[in-house]
Amino acid sequence: MAIFKRYKWVLVLDYLGKKIISSCMKMHEIIDNGVTIVENLERHRQPIQMLEAVYILTPDEMSIQRIVADFEEGRPLRYKVAHIFFTEVCPDHLLAPLRMIRPYVKTLKEIDIAFVPREKQVFSLDCPWAFKKFYSTTVRNADRIDNMEKMAEQLATLCASLGEYPSVRYRHESSRLGEFARFLKDKLDIYKLDDPAMGEGSPQKSKSQLLLLDRGFDPVSPLLHELTYQAMAYDLLDIQNDVFKYQCSTESQAEDYKEAILDVSEDDEFWVKLRHLHIADVTRKVPEEIKTFSDQERLPVSDDKLKDLQSLLKKAPEYQRQVRKFLAHFTIAENCMNLYKEIVEKLCRVEQDLATGEDKEGEPLKEPVVRHIMPILLDPKVSTNNRVRVILLYILLRNGISEENFNKLCEHAEITTADRTAILNMVHLGIPITLETCSRKVRVKRKQRTETFYLTSRWVPYVKDLIEDVTEGRLSDRLYPYLIKRSIDLSAPSPVVSARRATPAKLEKASTETRDVPRLVVFIMGGVSYSETRAAYEVAASNSEWEILIGMILSWTFAITPGSSHCLYLSTRPIYPVHHSTLPST
């Protein structure tokens, strides 16, 4: 029984609770904190009556019923007592059933963390069903409103955790975003009443903003192959749950291989340093780092670094951890570059021309533009997924095409009926597809940039323009109106941190280093591409007077890559190996 004095907890999680905990802690850290077993609330659980249960879950009727069932009179107790932590505010009517098990409830708290921190500047609400409910025209109005209220509550917990009471802005072209903004403002006001210190601090804190965007604000970025390290690795390689599996030599025989893993997460400083670099820079940087390390430790590493690293695993076991990390990143970069040369390079050249409307010399594409895409559409080596994306990029460049031309393109590219539906469903995002069904959109004027780009990486995500405009005070009030704009309080006191607020570890560093500067939280109603998260990091790195977060509805698994189902947004068939919502054709 001595073990149960040290390990006295059972951690019981629902879907969101599991996502939150797994994004902040590794299993060994959970065990080190006295947890014996982690259980799924929704599944059958064996009674362990000598242990105390810690529940972290969303307050809903079904979850409350399951907790009550664990301690209900007339049944064997499942656990010794209950410590209940709700991710957000629990309505009073849901608390009522807990009175029946009051003697067993030792803790009952609202922790106000109904979001999933993915990286230092990236978060998710992890609501895959919310995408369909927000955009579909066939969802019942009551369900749509419930969905928006739920997301507003989750987003409000993010602001509360960060101690922010921001001005709320939204893209005016989307009436539903305006409606969602009002729900969010109501939720923020409730949290502000509960914690008057929320959003207070230096006068600069009054400038904090939360910018709401629908996915139609930039349909181009998610369709492009992004050639930075993180994006390519997740797009082209088999990385599951942030784990990359690769082959390495055993300690006994350099010629024998076994499967090893690399946890590509915030804990890997080398990964963090490399993830936003162009793959061409990464292929230079990794060997440079290996050489620097080998010189410092006086280890024999020649130009054939892969073979030497494999050999070092046997000859220098004391450096095994570092060598394995170098080996993994060397393998990832090499695999990405090989796949780039094999197929991605020719796709990127066409994609970049269509996205920018210019050729590599910076000149407007010559007519007829369709000639630029036909070699891709007719190439049997190009996947259907990639052909569909090229068609979408062409349609976006033309600002919509005739139904006749659309059908011809699909016939030439051998696009199935299901994939045609996926393309046509883009109209739900306010994007012109066929001229017969929608009007053309006014093109957004883009910033002129002087940075040097690789020819296959000329496109800059539109969100970067918006973030820069907010931080420079130049974002149009007409195109992105305030729901309510906070006034700057020049007499504001120093910030006071609320004792009841907790900040997840991945956002903690961002929230405590420079608390006296304003924050910009960009929330996109859908998935976010890796190029867009990179843009947020880049602006933050160049502007120390603002902190920037970017978030999405979907889980990090849904972060948009060219191979994911949500790159095709409303696809009627699964392309990515996870559950996803689709919008029915209307």
C-alpha cells in the first residue's frame, strides 16, 4: 500500500481536458506529480477505491452525469473522493446534480482554461465540429448560435488566463463574425466583472486587441506548399502527435538499425531554432551545427555526416542524446529536400506564380494563364489533391471563372464529382468560384515588400500584413471595425495578477516576460497554415512593443498543410487520417 501514499491520484479527462493536459505535460511529468493512471471520462473505468480522482473537463450535462455515477448511492464507489476542475464557467443548473454526491466532492473549481496551447504563440480551441456549424447553411440556427457561444466562452478563457480585456475587432465582410464578436464581448464582460484587474496595467495594455478573421480572408496561403522546415516536415513526412520516427544504428552494431523517435516540440531548442527557416537554409544549418558540436567535443565527423553520426552512436555513448537529435534533424531535412526535388519544386513554381499573379521576374503572368497550369493538371504523377489545389489557385487568381471553364478544367484534370463539390463548397467561405453563382470580390491591395525571397517562396501570408497594420496603428477601422474600442488610460496602475487565473506553461513565457506591452490575439475561424503561424512569430520578433498570439478553431492536427482535409476545407472525403467535418453541398 505504500505506493498509493505517493501515487494517490487518478486523473480523469474528457476530450478537451486530455488535449489541454497533453499539450502542457508529458506522461512522466504527470506520474511525477502523483498520478497513478490517466482515464478517459467517456470510457468504461475500473473502480480504484483507494485513490482520489482528479477530474479536468468541460462542464456539460453528460460529464456531470458521469461524475455523479462514479459516487452515486447504491453503487460501489469508483474512487475515494472527487476533485473537480472545470475548464470554464459552470452554469448553476449543471451544478445541482453534484449535491447528491456532496460528501465525496472535496474540490470544485473553475480553472478557466478551455483552450489548448500548442506553441509559445499558437493556441487552438480544438473544436473540429465547429467549422461546419459556423459556415454551413444547413445547420439549424439554434445549433449555430450554441456553437458560437461555446467558442466565445473558450476564447474568453484565453483572455482571462492572460489577464487581457482586449478591444474586439472583426472582418466586416463576414456578418457571422460580427455576430460572434458580440457573443465574445458579452463573455469578456462577465470575466471582467469577476476580475476587475483583467486588462489593467500600464497605459499600453489598453491597446490590446483581439482580431477575428473568417477563413475566407486569405484562401491562398493554406493552398500553397510552404518550404519552411516545420511546414515541410508535417506536410511531407509521417509525423504523428509531434513524433518523428526514423532509423538509427544500435549501440552494438553500426550496421544494424532500429526505430528511434524525435519529439519535435517546444522542448527541442534545435527544432525551435530551425522550424521557420527555409529548407535550403536548414540543409546548410544542420551540418554547420554538427560541425560546431564535433569540433567542440573533438569528435570525428567527415563530410559524410549521416554515416559518421550513425557510427558515433556506437563510439561515443556519452553524447548519444545530442547525436540522436542531430541525426534526426539531418534525416528530416534530407528527406524533405529529396521530396522537394522529386515533385514539390515544380508544383511550387506554378503555385507561386498563381498566388502572386507574377512570374519569377516579377512580371504579370502572360495570357492565357491556363497554359501555366495544364502541364500540372495533365501530369499523372501529380496527385488529385495537388491538382485540385492548383485549380483553386487558378480560380482565385481569375477572381472566379465561368461554369463552362470550370467543368473543362475538371475534365482535363480528371477531378471526381466529390472533389468538384469540395471546390464549389468554397463559396461558403465567401470565395467566388463560378461567376454564375457569385459576384467577383474586390482585390485586397498588398504591401510592397523589400525582403529577399526564394523564387519558390515569394507569397507572403495576408495575415502578416494585418498583424503589422495593427501594431503600427494602420489597420482600417472600416474594413476591420471595433465592436467596442477601449480608451487608453494614462493613469493606469501597475498590473496585478489575479490569484485565480492560471496560465498554461506554453503560453506562460509569452505572458510574463513583457507584461506591460499590449497583446494582439488573432483568431481565425478555421484552420491556420504553418506559414501564418510563422508570420506571427516574424512580426513579434521584429516588434518588441507587442506580444502576438495566433489561434484557430481546429486542433493542431488540423493546422493546414497541402495534404490535410481542411486545406480543401469542405472536402467530401477524408484526405488526412483524422476525423473531420464537411459542409454538405447546398
